[in-house]
Amino acid sequence: MTPSQILSLAVVGVDFLIVLVLIPRVVIQRRESAATLAWMLLILVVPILGALLYAVLGVQRLRRRRTRRRRARRRLDASAAALRSELAPFRLVSPGSSALASLARSYCVDLEATTSGNEVTIYHDGEMAFQALCEAVGQAQRYVHLEYYIFQDDSTGRALLSLLTERAGAGVEIRLLVDAVGSWKLRHSVLAALQEAGGRFAEFLPVTILRRPFSVNLRNHRKIVVIDGQTAFTGGMNIGDEYRSRNPEIGHWRDTHARVRGPAALRLQEIFAEDWHFATGEDCMLEPRTVHVEPRGDVLVEVLESGPDRTAETIYYRIFVAITRAEKRVWLTTPYFIPDRAIFVALVTAAQRGVDVRLLLPSWSDHKFVLYAGRAYYQELLQAGVRIFEYGPGMLHAKTMVVDDTWVTIGSANMDRRSFHLNWEANLILLDPDIAAAMASRFERDLVRARSVEAPYRPSLPKRFGESVCFLLAPLL
């Protein structure tokens, strides 16, 4: 046999082995049927490329790390019990809360996880949110815990690091946790001053071939800051110039972030503590150990968390139920829209029931593939009566939904498979008529700067083909 024949035979053998090993593995994972078929087709047609992509994007669950996560939770049980005892007076199931409990039950809110006595301030401007964050950090007396998917090494990132370094020098406990992939540009040299001042830094799931399973696919997408157990920030904004509309290459950036004061801040502290323990093995559930929780307002808040180490996809379930139980409106804002079949059908049937369903999506995106895949859903949605708007002035990055006159969610989760099934995410559910009215008003203001997508949706043939290809490949994500 000639060398070329031997090479061809080797390639065929490798292809056959890849198909023999990976196809059963894909089937056993029991993904959505569309995702399973897409992976099978890719592996059958181009086995070597399919195997490489599967190694990077195919892992959906961290079985070994899920066990490690459970161990972390057990180690934190004593600290968590002390924290929850502080929250007990604010639980929605406490005496005298029957009317509130009835409201929560109507939207399938978890009464055990919902607290009263919260004050919530919502920011739609990145500069205002960043200034509020810096003001709160500057007033910290005991600790500041920060967790971000993206922490940029730019003027915004360095300004916050400088402030954190100053507070660390004043004796405040500083812990900064970033996702290893989302913040890969953050050089350790810029963290030296913070660490020398006593601040702590850690990366969530560093990508290394020495760590199994090797995956860049499952990431911590949360954005959480907790200050002294009394004040917390969460939502869609990371740390970087673009989030303050200061990146000239991107320009205007439209986002939504929330500040929470009151008992719900400790629930966000609990999430941070689990993530920090997972990354470092250290317990920071309560520092100092005595925490006194005070009511700051009258907003009901449920803090949701989800991730690939959990069997229950809580954020996904809550959003699905809210859509199916909506009676008046579902006004959704999201930068990345690739719904699975259940969410898609929920939106369509809500519109067909007479619910005012509106989607505010970007007209430009930093992820073109996702933008085009989302547009492949337009025609069916428009036919069902869903109204679609594309935001024009710049990058739309807010992740919010308003249902009827009471239910609002704000957080890090996008309306796509990645957020619902792959990433670690954190969302707030707010049950408050005033907040719902304010969020609805903001939604209408955004529509003024958006164009309405009219039915029938008929892009040009090249665009329609591109959207169809992205739609076909979307389940692989």
C-alpha cells in the first residue's frame, strides 16, 4: 500500500471509531431531540471536526463537579443555617403574610425562598449603576464580595480595582471571583496591588487540559456583588467600559441592573459563598459571623440560581410558568433569543390566548450567529400575534421580563439554551406593582427607539439561508 492509501485508511478508521464512540454518548445524554440530531449529523458528516467541537461544546453536565458542589454545600451547611435563621422573620410563609403568599402562589413563586422587607432600585444606565456600586463599595465596613463573568482590564475595571484595593487596605475583606473564560483578558499583574493589600482573587473553572472534563462550554455567567450582607447588586452588567457606553467601537449600551437592600442580599451572599467555596475551598458564608438583617422596604424578592451542577433548572421553570400563567402581558427584553421548543410554544400560545406578548430584541449584536438564529423564529411568532421590536441605538444587553401588573424578573439569564441549561446564572423575581409599572414604562420608552418587525417577515434569500443555517446549528450550543 502507498503512504497515501495508508493515510486514507487511517482517517477512515479514526472516523469510524469517533462515530462508534460519540454517537451512543450523544444519545445517552438525552438532550432535546433537535440538539441530539444536530450533534449526530455533525459527527456523521465530519467526524473529526464533530469530535473536536463536542470536546469543547458538548459537555452539558458536570457530574464529578456536581458531586464536589454537593460536598461544598454540606461543608457550608452550618454557616448557611446561621444565615437562614437571620432570614426567618422575613420569609413569606411567616404569620400575617397570607395575602402576599396568595400572590406568590399565583405565579408559582417558592414561598420558602421569597423574602419581604426589601428595597430595590433598578438602573437602566450603566454609568449610574457603576457609580452606585462604587459608592456602596466605598462605604463598606466589613466585606465586599464580587462575582463577574467579565471583568475587563480597562479604565472601568482598573477604577474599581483601585477602590477595592483602598478598602482592602482599610481592613475590609475583599473577595473577587471571575469566570476564567469570560475574563481571560484580565492579567494577574493588575491584581497585584489588591492582593498585596489583603484582597483575595480566584478564577471559576480555569480551562486546563489537566482538569476533567475539559470544557470551555459551561461558564459562570453571574454578576453579583454583596456588601456587608446588607446591600447587593445583580443583573446584566459586567465590569468594563462598554457597559458604561464608553467603548467607542460599540457606542451606546442598554442594560438593566438592580440594587437590593434587605434580606434578599443575604440570599445572594449565599450564592456567592457556594461559588467561592467551589473555586477555593474556603467558607465565607458569613463574615463576620454575626449578621443583623434589617427590613429596608416592602418589595417581595425571590432570588433564583441555576447551573449545570443542579438537576432543577429553576430560572427556566419560573420563566416558563410565568409565561403560561400570564393574563394581560408578557413584555420580554433579551439580547440573545434562541428559545427551546417549550418556551417558544409558551410565547405562541400566550399570544393566541389574547395576552399582549412583545419581544424587544437587538438589531445589532456582538454575537451575530445568535442574532441570525433568533430571527429564524420571527415568522411563526408574528403569525401567532407576538409583536417583535428591534432596538436601534446600540447594543441591547438587558435581560428582563414583565408579566401582568406584578411579576418582574431581572438577572443574568438570557432567553436562550445556554443560559437555561449550560451556564451558572442568577435572577431576581420581584413581586411589586410599582416596580412592574416602572419596568413597563421603561419598556415602552425603549420601543420608541426600536423598529417594529412587521408580518410577513420576508428577508432576502441570502439572509433567509443564513438564518436557517444558524437555526439548524443553534441546538449545538
